[in-house]
Amino acid sequence: MNEVAVVEKIMIVDDDEIVCRIADKILNQKYETFSVNSGEEALNQAKTEQPDLILMDLNMPEMDGYETMEQLKQQSGCDIPVIFMTSEDNIESEVRGLEMGARDYIHKPFKADILLKRIEMVLLNEHTRRVLEQNADADPLTGLLNRRAAAREIDLYLKEPDANGVLLMMDLDHFKQVNDTYGHKAGDQLLLRVGEVLRSFVRSYDTLARIGGDEFIIFYKNFENLEHLEERCEKINMRIEYILNDMLGDNSGIPFSMSIGGAFAPRDGMDFSMLYDHADAALYYVKQHGRCGYSIYNRSCDGLQDAEENGEIGIAQARRLIEENSSKSGAYRVDYENFRNIFRFLKRRSERESVKAQLILFTMNEKKGAADDTALDSALNEFGDLAEKTLRKGDVVTCFGHGQYMILLTGTDSVNGKMVADRLVQSWEQTAGRQEFAPEYEIQSFQG
């Protein structure tokens, strides 16, 4: 497919209508052109038309070229290249214009080929400059802004009247284990995916950047609602956790998640540096309290919200704080009291919903002569390890009574339950475990 050529737009500014017509006739065969007759008109048209270059007369009544250029810089928020044109042969005026940032200086009356070549060179240099700036501002891996560019963009926004927003600092939990286990190539692929996910959580005018390693930032402009921010952080956490586990698998053994710290502007600072420090302090708090959550900076609590006292943590962090062994694959191994509570919960649920489950009681029987309690305890422990590794994450196992183990299989019918029990017995017989003991089982179903 052929690319559509981009035609640059040039604004001609001169109080002499004849000069405007001559310049327009020379330029409009190669560029899109339009003309205005005063500095004030130039300021207004620059906002709406957004020209790629301005060809402007230096000596105009009421507002000359110098003043117009200065106000253009202040109002546009971007650096539109300007070429001054004048009928005077004054070195001092030329020097002053160049010092102000004019890209070139051309004398009237001008020749068509010279004018075209000057404009062509300025636009070419401008394109090259912008490409270099973009490359210098971009993170080479993800293509997002780097820290320097993000800080500049945020600081520029915060200088605007009534500017407000929130800076989120985000850090992947246990990312080093990804590089150590799967290699840096896999780690880079993971970071690329995280960058793609975070893009879906920002608007076109927000700032998203990778500031180094596994750390990212988002600055939401014109954002003050804490409740909405909490919802956003929870969605980011859940989405990132899902993506990471989907990429590397639930059985990776690495508890993938993201920790987030936030700081509001202007409340917590009116420049990037201060907001960054406060968001970083909030992030550190999350890291120290279970990871996979978020915290918002708050001076009244020695700089941070206290999750236990104030109850202002998100659901993702609350979940991580109460989880145990969440990073392990296989069944959930608990003591008898917890097993009983889980069973009762599941039984109540089965009375309301169609929930299938199987309760299996394994008994370790002696095969060879008498064995002491120490040998039996050791065999039970080995059987528990085997069950924990063999069964699914949704299953629950516990040591029960003297020489027995109880297993709760969730979402399983009686046929599959028997298959699971037989497979566990077979696995025991094939291991180099304590062969003087043979597990036998009883199984019972319940379903709502």
C-alpha cells in the first residue's frame, strides 16, 4: 500500500497584501498555504490551523514580528518554526531574530528558488530535530516515554493555571524471578505486554512512561476523584495479574502482580520530583504490606495511609494480605480446623447451587509387620506432599486422625473422584516412599 504524502502547511504573515500574494503563488504548488495580515491574526490562526512553518514579516504595525513570535511561543505550547522576512538590510535585526529562535532570515523582494530552498531546508531540519527528540524521549524497549520526557511533560502541564492530576508509580512484583527463571528475553516480552496493557488505561492526553526496569508511571491529568482512582488501580492490578499469569502459566511458581503508589497534584506536590517522591513512598508501603495492591500518599498518617487502621486499601491488596501459599501449584494443604470450615462453606453453597464435590478419606494400612508411630507420621507426611503436588489448586487436603488423610475435591463428580483417588494410590505405589504402608480410601459425594 502506498503511503499518503503529507503536505506541510505554511502560514504567511505580512501587512502587505501584495507580498502575501507573491509568497502564496510561489509556495502553494508544493505546500498548503494561507495568509494573514497582522500579528494578532497570526496568533488566532496558529491555534486553529496549527501550521508547520510561519513565514512572517518582521516590521508590522501594532504588533511586530518579534512580539508576535514571543506570544506564539507562550500560547501554542509548541515550537513552530519561524522564518523572518524583511526589506531592511540590518545585521542587528537579523541577529536579534535568530537569538529569539527564528530558523532563518530572508530579505524582500525574494527570488522564488531561494525562498523555496530556504523553506525546504528549515522543514527538513525541523523534521530531523523532531525525530531525534522523539528517539531521545522514547524507552527503546516499549516505545513509551522515558523518565526524562515524562518529567518534562508533567512539569509543563503543572505550570498551567488550576492544573491538577494524580501520579501513579507502578512496579511489577517479583519481576527478577522472571529473568532468573525464564531469561531476559522472556522478561522483555513481559514488559512489552505490560506496556500494551497500560496503554488501554490512559487517555490520549495523559502521560504513560517506563521509567526504568520494571517500573512504570501514569499521570492522569485533571483527575481528583479518589474513589474513581481506587477503582482504576484495582482494574490495573487485576488485568496485569491475569496477563502475566496467562503468559507464563499458573504453575510458574512466581506470584505475578503489580504494586501501585499514588500522589495527587496539587495536594502532594506541584512538580514531578515531589510527586514522584511521594508516590514512591506510597509504593514502598504497598511493597511492605503484601504487594499486589495500591496506596495513596497521605501526610496525616506520617505520609502514608495505614491499611489496618484506616481501611483504605483496595480489594486486590486485601486479598493478597489474607492469602497463604498462593504461589504454590497443586492442592491447598490446611489444618483440620480450616478444612472443616471450608467443607461447611462448600456444603452450604451446595444447598443453594448445583455444586459437585467429593469427600475422600485415605487410611494408611501397614503392609509389612509392625511399624512405630514415627514411621507412620513420616509416611503420612510423604502422602500429604504427594497429594498436594498431584491434585488441582481448587482441591483441599488435611491430615485427619491417626494414620488418615482427608481430601475435598471441588467441582468433581463421583466417577472422576474415584479416578483421582485411584491415580493417587497408583502414584504412591510408584514412588520410592514408605512401601510398608498402603493407602486405602472411602469416597462420598454431595451435590446441591
